[in-house]
Amino acid sequence: MDVLREMPRVTNSLGLTPETIPHFSTVCTRKQSIPMKPWRAILEQSVELFDLGDVQAIDATGVDRIQASQHYAKRTDYTFETVKTTLLVDCETSAILDIHCSMKQPRDTQVGWQVLTRNLDDLSTVAADEGYDWEELHTRLRAGHITPLIPKRDPGIRGWARNLLIQDPAYHQRLNAESVFFGLRRRYGDTLWARTWFGRFRDLVMKSAVRNIERVIEDSHP
């Protein structure tokens, strides 16, 4: 809100004046009341700004939540410190296609199934580490004419041969997902401040959408 007060052109386009800009707490309260579907729609719209490449990657990491006081943790039965965050990114454009957050620590295969099957229309080749190895996921991707580049965890002879086949440049592009995580942290900070899990989820979705838009602007104005 303080930034908006210093940006008259932006406030004018929003039909606001410095005197009518709402208080930050009002914006936060309103943000929490908006269902998750519109937030996802914003992210989906930002993806449409890109011409996606042939390889997509999925990966997960932990995003820190601001350290709660002992009094708050005891009063609210607060037991977690990080939010497990999974990103699906396009390796050529670094666009964030989808994001999943969890307060628990679900298996990567469970999250991968949910995220990938939700985005089948945007996928061509999916690169992921062995944590996403699940035969049903492989089958589902192939049924959608999508190539899974996911190594076997317990290879054996057939698995060893498959792992050998996917050691190509396309598989190694999955490291782009780690670069996107690094970019999000550097640009927007590595700590979440919202107290509720759905507030943290909304924050991460909006950061992803804004990052997509910023990349398009940067590419069009080098």
C-alpha cells in the first residue's frame, strides 16, 4: 500500500487516490475471503502469455514460515515450520505452470499425480527425480502421449536400462525447477508471513503469477 501511494499512474488506473487506498490489513482480510479458484485462474492466465517448450519439470522444496512465538505455538497447536511446495515449470521459458502446497509431508508421487494430471494439456515431456517414480503415473502420462523422464528408484535390469536411456539433455533440464525456486526466493523473499495455511497458499500462487508476468515484461523490454 505504501508503494501504491508513490505511484500515481498506477493508482489512477485503478480508480484510486492516495487518500482512498485501503489499509493493508483490509486488503489482507479481503484476500483471505476470496476462494482458491480465482487465484488459480490468475496463474493460469499468466501461463497463457508464454509459448511453452517441449520439456516441463516438477520438483519440490520447503518454504519457511515466519518463526512463531512459543506462546502462539502452544495456544494454536502449531507444529510445522515449513510449507512443502511443489512447482511445475516449463524448462524453456521458466514459466510456472502450477503450484501445490502442503502443511504435511506427502509423498512426491501423490503430489505429482495431482499436479501433472491437472495440467495434461500443457505437457509434452516431463522430467522429475526418482521421488516421482510411480508406475501408475508413468502409465497415465503415456496415455496422454506425454513422455515421462523419471528414473526408477529400485531399477533392477529393466529399470537400469530405462534409467540409462533418459540420461539425456532433456532429463537434465529438470534442474530448471530448482532455478525457479531460487528466483522466487531472491525476488520475493524466502519466508511466508501468513498465519493460515490457505493464506500461505494464496501468497505462493500470487508470487508465481506475478513472476510469470514479470518475465514476459522483461523479455519484451530487454
